[in-house]
Amino acid sequence: MGEERSATRRFVVPVTGNRSAASSEEFTTESLDNDTMVVTVQSSSPANWQDVATATGASWVAPVLIDDSDRESYPTGQLTVRFHEAPTAAELDDVEREGGVRVVRRNEFVDTQVVVEPVDPDHLYLPDLRERLEQRDDVASAWLSTKSRYTKA
């Protein structure tokens, strides 16, 4: 399995954003579930995530991710963070304070992983948050938590 790439014209935003502003000649929306929707930019040029955030009033924006088989995955607004070693409560407090996130849960099977979500995001681009978290010395990697749609063959 290869690396995922980011869609250039399709973004996921929480439904707390303004749906009516997103549906226009410039943008169309598609509901994923009760919490998130996909905004597709109609322009043929790559879209600017800030334009999507402004048009929808979304607290966070993330690109739709596409795997090497062209299957789409949809960020949920949460990120998974893997530490080099199992983090202590004090280290998690530091991550929350410095990263502007809250720990949602620890991974019960992998003691070096936790799931976080942004606290009070305001037009936040989730890949930027991922990069900030990965810059920490105690973090091995971080990635956007996603969900996917599958079809029967």
C-alpha cells in the first residue's frame, strides 16, 4: 500500500459550517454523515482551503485523501499521534497545551498512540496541525484519522 495523496478540489469540513454558502456556482456539497460534508470546488485549478473555510464558516478543513487505488478517505477532524515511547500523563498535558488539542482516547492496543482533536479551531487546516505535532521530539508520526466508503465487488 502506498502513500495517500490529497485531492486538490475536494475538502472535508464539519457540518457546523454554513452549508448554504458552500452550495453555489463555486462550490458543491455532499453530506458524508451527520458530522461532516465534502465540499467540491468547481474550478479546474487547485483550490485554496482558506476559501473553503471562509465560504462554509468551517472550524476546520482537510483535503479528501486518495490512496494508490484511487479510493477516497475522509478526515474525521481527529488525528492519531504515535510517540516514540508510551507518553506519560504530563507529556500528554504538554501536547494538549502546546498543540491546541485535547486527547480523546489512548489506543488500547498500541500504548504509544493517542487520538487527539483540536480545541476551539478557527479555520484550521488539519494537515498544518499534523505537521506541528510531528515536529515534537517525542512524536514519531501523526496522521489524520479517516473513514472510508466501500462498495461490494
